[in-house]
Amino acid sequence: MAVFRFRYERLLRLSLQRERQQAYVVGRKMAEIVAQRREVERLKTEWERGRRQWLAQVRRGASAAELLAGSQWLAKARDRIEASTKRLRELHGELEAERARLVELVKRRRTYEKLKERARQRFDEQERKAEQAMLDEIASISDWRRRMEAEQ
């Protein structure tokens, strides 16, 4: 009995390996997004705390220099928030690109798996036909022997 061998088995394995690597890349990108979201939230909290402090300075009648410094700090904090938010949007775009690559790799792997399944079905059919032919031959020989023995 013959052993089934898939002609593109190495390509299937390579495709699966690439798919796993890309899934890892997607996971890392998702982790970056989570970290960036935390950073944006931290910056927003920091800005809000600084704003409350600045408003308290305004109410107590702080000097113009203190108010200016507080205002400048708030503007810089807002810029950091905007930069972090922009980076978060960029990460989302990168994630979508990585996911698209992953989808393509999954499609490629599935194609190889379908080819393997079809090749396996053809192989099994050929094996079944060969086995049936062998059984038919054995039956013919047995029948021929019985007839020969009956004639003698």
C-alpha cells in the first residue's frame, strides 16, 4: 500500500508558520494600542488635574507669571495629548494593515489545505480502485482455478 505524500506540504507548513508569525505581529500591535490608550488617558487625567490647579490659582489671585506658566503648561499638555491621540490613530491604521496581511496568509494556507484535501481524496480513490482491481484479479484467478479443477 502506498503512502500519501502531499506535493506542497512544505509550502503548507511555511504558510502556517508565516500565519502564526503574522498573528503574533497583530497581537503585538494590539498590545501597543492598549498601551497607547492608557497613555492618552493618563495624559488627559494629568491635564485635567493641572487645569483644576490652574483654576484654583486664578481664584486665589495668583500672579500673572504663575498664571502664564500654568497656561503654557496646559497648552503643552494638550499638545502631548493630541500627539498621543494621533499616534493611537496611526496604530489603528497599522493594525488594520497587519490584519489584512494576516487575512491574506490565512487565505493562502486554506488554499493549500484544500489542495491537500483534494489530493488526499484522489489518492484514496486511486488506492480504493487499485485494491478493488486486486480483489477482482484474485476472484478471477480463484474462479479460473475452480473451473480448471472441475474440468479435471
